Amino acid sequence: MAASTGLAQAGTLDFVAFGAGTYGSSISLGGATITNTSGGNILVGAGAAGAADGFCSLNPTVFNCEADTEIAFSSAVKNLSFDIDGTNPGDAVALSIYGLGNLLITTLNFSTPDQTVDLSSYGAITRLLFDDSSTGAGVGYSTFTFDLVSQVPVPAGLPLMVGGLAAFGALRRKKA
């Protein structure tokens, strides 16, 4: 059993350290796993102006950035923001945001070129799904920043103590 303390430390997805290039359908870095759910490769270096600070998921048949993507964080994050880069007319993506317990928080739609997406108002986030429906060259994602939410374990005896107090209260009511 764990309880969140609200403690947080800053985090990023550091694509520069990962290195520009084409990789398999899944990469892991900075406490997250990025998966091209359309079956193609991940292209690192798809940020603004080809900078190595971002990525896109390549469509397996036409080698452009029009594939669906999942980012699964290894622990909950808050104050998440990132950039959507290089969209052309006709490019669009639906972003589904998931929180604790894998519950869908909301879905947002984007078709405006080059913008920063601020998800700080959505609380703890564990997973993002990008459903790309682009008809242009597709989109890339970069400059991911967030706060990691620390988890502190509850002492092992605490549930036993709570159970004992509840039993004691029930016995006391029964005598009255």
C-alpha cells in the first residue's frame, strides 16, 4: 500500500542524450516508454527544425510522421507540458490523457501548427495516447517537462492498527 506525499521533482524526456536516428517500435528514456502503436519505428530528431529534442512515430507504409503513439510513464507525473511541432495543413492528432488507475481523464484535439500543450490542470498523469489522423506530413513532439510525483509507502502496521481501532469501536457499540 502506498500513499502519495505530494513531493515532486522535475523531469524531462531527454531525446538529445538518447541520440537522433530511427529506432524500433518502442524506446525507453527518462522514466517513460514511448511506443509506436501503429507498428512503425520511432524517429528521434523530429522536433522543431529537425532538432534532436523530440520524436515522431513513423507510419510503417509511407515513412512519414503519421502514426499513433503511446507514452507510458513509470510513475505518475504532474505539470506536464510538451510541444507539437511541424504540423502542416491537414495534420491532426487526438490526445487521450490517462490518470491513476488507468482512468481516462479527457481527450483533446489538435490541428494548430507548432504549439505548446500545457496539461498542468489535469493532475496526476500516467499515460498519453496520440491518435494521429493527419493527411499532411504528420506531427512531432518535443520539449517534454513534468514533475515526478513521489510515492512514500505506508508503514506496514498502519492497516492493522486501523483495523484494530475499527474492531474496538464495533465492540464498544455492541456493549452499549
